Amino acid sequence: MRTHGGNIYNSTEMLDFSANINPIGMPDSVYHAIIRSAADCVHYPDPDCVKLTTALTDYEHIAPAQIVCGNGAADLIDRIVRAFRPERALFCAPTFSEYAYALQGVGCETREFALAPEHNYQLTDGFLSAISDDLDMVFLCTPNNPTGQRIPAALLYMIADKCRQYGILLVSDECFLRFSEDAERYSLRPFLYENCIILNAFTKLYAIPGLRLGYALCGCAGSAERIRQTGQFWSVSVPAQAAGIAALQEPDWVSKTVRYVAAERQFLTDELRQAGLTVYDSSANFLLIKAPADFADRMKKHNIIVRRCEDFSGLTDEHFRIAVRTHAENHALTAAVREEYK
């Protein structure tokens, strides 16, 4: 069964720690852009997202022909897979489940590289040995969901170089990267070869998951065009395009977010470890923890929802993902943990 965080619709008055959304919320400029766009919803959205793509070109310093906008990163994952139809693909475990679902949907043979808890679920250079010349596609996620670990820059370069040598399409999901310090050092951007694609999203950083907006940066225009020809014709709504354009004009939003998330992530890490729980190091806006199997049920007594992780390959019913939220909300979670695990 497909499971994700953020399903609040069967719960009332709950603190939702299951979805990894920016704790400082949505920028005012984005909110007002969405409201203003309502009058334009009597028209179909621009299928080519010309204004949004132009704004992304200025922001990302990449040609518009190499950008594809979509209905969130999950939409683009599915479109990339259907555009290239790989026969064999490799990804880590645990990681975001939509890679496997999309690949299996086209009958692709999937291979997993197991991340080890004794290495804090950090990707190691052993991954290089798993990249073989019979692969068609490799998926990476940095910081990885749900572990929060970034891929070291040197290893990322070696992976990109080996994929280029073998002609393997390399897809790097960087949707959570801008929540972390020194994000540029951990991006695939310096190694965006013709066989590479970077995934990013507005969803998490600008707190607009209800709108769904993501984009892909492709190493060549040919790859972008193949992706563009898949999926829905009008894949990005009028309000989503307006929100994206406004978000890209918020110059301090990323740095403000990084500072806030870093402080609150450390607060949560320290408090949960002091309560006796295992907390794995993270560079993202969420934490992977190991706790008794009834942890989620105990938190629910305090009107708190966390993400159970037993459906992630390589994790168990004792693993949970916790979003970094506001200080008041994080304090409520840690108080509930202290009460339950005295």
C-alpha cells in the first residue's frame, strides 16, 4: 500500500509531524500571488509555463530548454521514468518510495543498495560497485528521505562520472537540499552532464504542498523535451505557476529557513536523545528516529502525528520520521516524549 506523510484528513486538531514542510510557513508574497491568480483561473494554465520557466532560468542560471515544470516532484519522477522506460534501475534503501513505484509501473527491474544503520545510513563509496554497465537509470536522493543524510560531494562526483562513462541516466532528487547549510557544495549542479537530471520542488521550501509544484533541470535539452512530452498537457495550475514566480523573488527565504531549521533540528535532536531515543544525524528538515514500536500510538494520545517508517525498505516498525516544526510545536512533541518515556 502506498503511504506518505501529511494525511491529516482523518484526524482533527492534530500537530502534524509526518509531513516535512517549512516550519516558518508560506511567504506572504506567495500567498498574495495565489489569491490574485484566482481571477485567471477562468483560463487554462500555460502548458509551457513560459513565465515560470523564465524566472527559473534567471534563478538557476540554466537555459529554458533544459527546464521542465511539473505537478510536484512526484509527477516529474513518474514522467522521467515513462519518458526513458529503463529496463534496470538502481536506488538506495531506505529512500523515497515513489522511485520504485514509478519504475515498477513500466516493468523495470529494480535493484537496491542497502544503507547501513551503523554508518548512520550515510551513502558510502560501496555504491560505486553497485553501478554496473547494464543499468539504464540511477536514482539518488540528497538529503535522503527519510534518513536526512546528504551525499558527500566527492562521492557524488564519482557517481556522476561513472554513470556518464556507462551512459546511465542519473536522477538526483534535491527537494530537501536547500533546507541544509552549504547546499551548493552537495548539489549535482557542478556535474550536470548530458545524462543527468536534478529534481527540485517548491512544495516543501515554500510550504505549498496543496498546490503541487516541482521542476527538473536537465543536462541537455533533448532529455527535457522527452520529459515534456509525457504526462498531462496542463500539468501546472494557474495558481501554482503564480506561486512559483513569486517564490523565486524571495531572496532571503532560503537563508532564513536554513537558520531556523538548523536551530530547531538541533533542539529536537538533543531533547529526543536525552529522552533515550535513537536519533540519526540529519541535514534536512526532518529526523529519522528509532523508538519502541508503539511510539506513534503514544504520540497520538497527545494529538501528535508522526510518520511510521516500516513501509520503507530496510526500516522496521521501530523507525519513525519526525518533521522539524516551530519551536512551540517541537517543544510540545518533546514534552509528550518526556511524559511517555519517564
